[in-house]
Amino acid sequence: MGLSAGLMSSRRLGRELGRQLVWGLFFAGILTAWGLLFVMQPGLDLPAGWQDLGADYLTSLCRSTAGTAGYAPVLAMWALMALAMMAPTTVPALKTYTDLAHAGAASASGLAALIGGYLLVWLGFSAVGAAAQVLLSGFGLIDPLGRSTAAFLNAGLLATAGAYQFSRLKQACLTSCQSPMMFFMAHWQPGAAGAFGMGLRLGAVCLGCCWALMLLAFVAGTMNLAFMGLAMALMAIEKMPVIGRTLTVPVGLALLAGAVLTVFFALPIMN
């Protein structure tokens, strides 16, 4: 009896250590993404010796236009941006999943698979965002900092994001993000394969909630760290069950007002 209890205790300890390892790698990945995005900032003076770490290559990704840099480097930048901005916003959902581990429902491999499925969805979004940036750059509508140079494009993006705040799809996705326990109860699938599937679904729900806000990177600049930080904080707070519900309307109105002001200030220039 004592040996059996000891084995069960050892297994529980092993599972807990495995989950903690996954959490550690998850947060290390986020910090690494922010660090790389900082290193890639245009105009950053790097200390001597950083060339050996490949820093010159990283900075070169953002020191030329998207059209001349090519698709692969821009995709790498978008993938890092998605990891840095969106991964932190899903911590409550991941915490809910690990809480289920105490009842024997979740595991370290399941947590890793859940994260993998979630990030795969945002990698797909990054592929589309990078393609859009390269295309717009080719038409001269995006500057080297990934910022729109056309007032009509800025106004359109702001108006789209603002109007989407009031859409039924936004509300449905946001409700799921604000209630991760209900999400897992409704879509639970056992095992690592099931967790991967839930990760894909969770990523799709998160994408449905945040895609329009993410596209505002073209307004502020895709390499604007201040925008990334503020947008990440906004999307994370919006997913909170109580305070998040109070943000949707004000944010939507502010974005629509921004679209109107963008058009208003652009009219004298166009005339």
C-alpha cells in the first residue's frame, strides 16, 4: 500500500514538474519574442560583438521596406509580433486548463499541445498579415516601419476595427475568451491530440476577437513597440470577465472617432 502511494505521489510530482517546464518555456518564448523585436528596431545602435549573435540579420529585416526585404523576413517579424502580443492574453485560459490537471484531466503534453494549436492559428494570421504588408509596400502604401502612408487606408482600418467592436461575432468570441472554464466544458477533448484541437479552436476564437485590433499595426507601424504593448494590454484586459465588458463600446467609439478625424484632417491635403 505504501509503495503504491509512493508511486502515485512520484507520478503526480512528475506531471507537475512537466507542467511547470511547459510554463517556463512558454514565458521564455514570450520574453524572447519581445527581445528580438527590440533588437530588430530600425535605428538601434547595437554594441560591438552582437554580429556574432546574428543581430545584424535581425535588424536588417526592418531596415528595408517589406517589398525589398522579401516575404520570409516579414513573416518572421509578424510571427514574433503575434507571439509577443497574443500569447500573454491567453494565460487565463491556459491557467484554467492546468487547473483541470488537479482532477487528472490535463497533462504537461496536453498543455504543450494546447499552446501549439493556439499559436498555429496565429501563425496563419501572421502569414496573411505579412503577405498584406508586402503587397501594400509594393504599391507604396506602407513605409519601411510598416506604417500606412495613405489616409484612406488608415481611416478604413480604424473604421473596420471600430465597427467590429459592435458585431455579434466579436461579442460571441469575446464571451468565450472571458469564460475559459465554460469553453473547456463545452469543447473538452481528452489527450494531447484533443488538447491540440482545443488549442486550434481557442486560437480561432481569439482570432475572431482580436484580428481587427491587430490590423491597426498598419496604422501605428508594425515595428512600433509602444503600439504592441498598448494593444496587448488592451486585448488582455478586454478578455477579463468583468472589466472587459466595459471596454468594448468605448474602444469601438474611440476607433470610429479616430477614423472620422483621419478623414477630416486628410481633406485639406487632398483638396
